[in-house]
Amino acid sequence: MRNIPDHDLSTTVWRKSSYSGNADNCLEVADAHPTLIPVRDSKTPHGPKLVFRPTTWSAFVDHLKRPQS
């Protein structure tokens, strides 16, 4: 089992993703962390958060931007 560190996100400033189409159902990200990209669901701001490495987040976003066939 991997030991995954718990990050303190209590002072994090969140913003809605520019790719979220519906204002009531949004993905929120935080940009101020140099070594990680925190992500959460706007409907449950006190719920679980995902934390990505910047390179992994970039690959994920690039994949979403590709035209679907």
C-alpha cells in the first residue's frame, strides 16, 4: 500500500474551472500550490479533494481538449 500524504488545503483559494459548463455542477481547482493541483466538486466543497501532480493534471486537461471521435 502506498503512503499518500495528507495536504493542508484549509487556506486554499478555489476557482471554478473554465471548462465547467453548468454553474451548479462545477469542478473547482486551486492554482497557488507549486507542486500540486488540488481539485474538488463545487457541490461538496467540504468533501473529498483530489490532488494531482502538475504534469498529470496537464495530461488530463490536454486529453479533455482533444476532439471526441
